[in-house]
Amino acid sequence: IVLILFALIFLFIKYSDVELTKKGVLLNAKTTEWKTSSYMGLDLSFEFYYNGKKMFGSNAFNDFRGNDAFVNRYFPVMYEPKLGSSKLLIEPSDFKKFDLPFPDSLKWVLGYLK
């Protein structure tokens, strides 16, 4: 049963990623804080608005985990309304996944990447 549960979670995550790439809406998000995640790591929490409604999300970023330079900043976020999944776009690889150019306004981030 545990194996089936993990398989279902894995499939949902993959499906969510595909839907985010196909049907995602590009919005602007404000980061709010680093929070302990359910996997015992640190996630960067953020908030954004979709159709006038405040939405919340969080993503892990290993290269600059816990760095306060990334809190209270604005970054693009890709949001898929049907599933409610979101992905904060900070690193060049994040933009590449969505075939988007890395913006000049985020070049300061490059100094924090390993």
C-alpha cells in the first residue's frame, strides 16, 4: 500500500509539472519567509494574486537556502489554476523549463548560485 501511495504521489507531481508547463499563467510573486518544509528542508514561501484572490506557495532552492537576501523580493511565478500548482522562477534553469528568457533584473541572483 505504501508503494502504491508513493507511486500515486510521484505521478501527480509529474502530471502537475506537465500541466504547469502547458497551461501555466505567468504572474508576479512576493517572497515572504523561509519555512521548514514537510521534507525537513527549507522552502521559500511566497504570495501572489490570481483573479483578485491572494494565493500562497513555497518552493525549495538549495543553492541559496535560508538566505535572507531572497526574502521580501519580487519574482515571476508560474501558476496553474486548475491544479493550484505554482513554481517560483528565480534561477536561470527555472526560466529555461518554461522557454522564457532569464531577465536582466535578476542577474544579481547569479552571485548566489553554486
